[in-house]
Amino acid sequence: MFFKKKLIKKIKEKFKKIKSRYNEKLQKERNKFTCILNHDIKTPILAQIQSLELILKEKFGRLNIEQKNILEEILNSNYFLFEIISNAIFLTKYENEQPKPKLENIDIIEQIQDCCNMIKNFAKEKSQNIIVKTNKKNEIKLKADRKMIQKIIFNILSSSVSYGFEKSDIEIMVKESKNSISFCTKNKSIYMTKEKINSLFEDKKNLCDFNQLGMSLNLNIAKKLINAHNWNIIAESKQNNSSTFGFVVKK
């Protein structure tokens, strides 16, 4: 009986080692695939974006109004496609590696300004004004992972701009109190039920709806990174055609 138990134990340990080696090999293959995907898909789209931007700046000759309109449509489509692919690759890499946040003191106002600069041209195309409202004149600091907090803010802001009405304001509200720090964006957009909002944060995407896929990827990634910091999500839509998305950090 003793030898039988010992033999079973050895078999279990051997099986555990084999399984561990297999998982390590699988993880390496996944990381390799993600790197290849990142380069082979993003690089050509980025080249197209840069080329179209130069053409629209009339670096190679003058364009008439019709030509500009068509090229701007193509450029916006490339921006949208690049964002979806970037988010899909980021999500795959994040889920494979499951990195923990590297916390440091971050000025959230500075991060918001950087994200606004990155997206200002897209907002300009939709004739939207981005307005930052805060109850503090100086910096507002919180403990967060620098790369993750920028991804959270950019994805939420990008969703607000993408799905906000044209010729409307995108409000960014940052508040600090004794007990918490909150960040949220508010836009004018179509009313969504609670079920609809919840579906945007889910892992399963409606692949038939390309526009919803883009917003779902943005908010799904934001949710994962917010949860990784143990923060609370803000998500609501009102009948007056306004939607609010963001997070609350308890001190």
C-alpha cells in the first residue's frame, strides 16, 4: 500500500511537470504570435495613415474638394481600424500575461491632457469640443500604473468621441474629495439601457456590428484595467441622450 501511494505521487508530480512545460511552451507561442500580429497588421495600416496625412496636407500637389472628402473618409476608416486592431492585440497580450499594476504617484490631469492631444484631431473631424472640468486648479495625484491609466483614460475618451453626436461637447470631469478621486467623460449620444451598457463591457462581442465591436473593445479593456486597480466603474445613460463612463478611486 505504501509503495502504491508513492508510485501515484511520482506519477502526479511527473504529470504536473509535463503540464507545466506544455503551458510554458504554449505561452511562448502565444507571445510570438502576438508580436507577429502586432508588426504585420499594424505596420501597413500605420504606413497608409501617414501617407494619407501627407497627401491631405498637399505635400505632393493640390487637391480639389471632392478628392479631400474621399481621402478624409479613407483616413478616418484607417484610424478606426487601427484603433480596433491595437485594442485587440493589447487585449490578447494582456490576457496572456496578466500583468499586475506597477503603482506610482500619477498626476491624472497630466494624463488627461496627453490623451486629449492624441484624440483632438478626431474630435475636430466631428466638430466636437473637449472640455475639462475639475474642482482642483493644481495636480490631482493617485496611485496607478502609468501605462494602464493612460490606456483607461484614452479608451473611455475615445469611446465618448466616437459615439458622441457631431457638433457636441465632450465633458471630462475630474473631482477629488477627502474620500475619493473620480474621472468620467460625458457626451451627447443615443440612450442605452442598462443591459446594453453591460453588454459593451462583456468579453463576447457582436461581430456583426462593427461599430459596437470598436466600443466594446475600448470599454472591455478599460474595465479589465480598472478592475486590476480595484477601482469602481462608472457607466450610465440617461433619457436626455447623455452617457457617462469613468471610474472612482477610493482613498
